Amino acid sequence: MSKLILFNKPWGVLTQFTDRDGRPVLADYISMKGVYPAGRLDRDSEGLLLLTDDGRLAHRLTHPKKRTWKTYLAQVEGDPDDEDLEPLRKGLELKDGLTLPARAKLIAEPRIWPRDPPVRYRASIPDRWLEISIQEGRNRQVRRMTAAIGFPTLRLVRTAIGNWKLENLQPGEWIQIPYRS
């Protein structure tokens, strides 16, 4: 039986176990030995991170050719409409090439934990929430995609990787679930 951990990574935590600069890391939350992140989540992003001791599973989740869907809630600056999201759905050109088509839709503000520190608030500039699913994992990809269509990401929360979902885990919480490779 392989180890598989679902972790709700808080904002500001690095997706590694040590940091010579003393910034918050996975070891501050997860004491289990022998597990490693299956993929990454930027320091300024939050949400679901999978950790495992199963190299085959990690490869399946992270290799670009495997095309595992990853779902995010993105709070963006501005007020996009459905038509504004069409380039995300078709694939758009970034500096490192054309993205695969994403699933993207407008959503109501989700019921999630408040971020610490809070996202900057400006009364004169509206914001909107999107749900975006991608099959790639390029560096800061969702943030670059929303910026490319003119709506920079203010907050990014990953809610699912493949069939695994964040569910009710709060920031800093984790659970180990049964997994057979």
C-alpha cells in the first residue's frame, strides 16, 4: 500500500521540506517521513497538494503527456464575461508556447477560508471568480493565462488534481488516504 497525502497548502508556504532562509515549508505541517510532493504549487497559491511515496503515481500526476486535470478557483481583477474566457478554452499563446485548451467558467464567490494576509481590496476595481481546469503544469500557468486575457489573478486556490479533491480540508490540514498503485 502506497502513502498518499492530501494537503491544503496555506498561502506563503513553499512546496519543499527545507528552506535555508527560514520561510514556511511542508515540514512545518507534515511530519510523515518518506513522502514527497507530486507536483508544485507556488508560494503565493493555496490549496490541494498531493504528497506520496509512490514514484509511479507522482509521474502519472505530473508528466505533461499524462494530462491530469487540475482545477483552480481564481479571483481575478476586473469583471470578465463568458466571452472573455473563450481564449482560455481554445488555448492561448504564452511566452513558452500555446497552452492546451482549458475548461473555464465564471462562478459565484466561493465559500472558502479567508486568506491570511487578505487579498488587496480596491473599491474602484471589481473582481470576479473563475473556475479553471488545465491539463498542464507550466510555471505560474493559470496566473499567466488570466493576465494574458487582461484579468490578472489576485488569489489562486487549487481544489482538485485528477479525482482527488480538497473537500473540507482547512489550510494547514492534511489527511492520508488509502491508495494502491
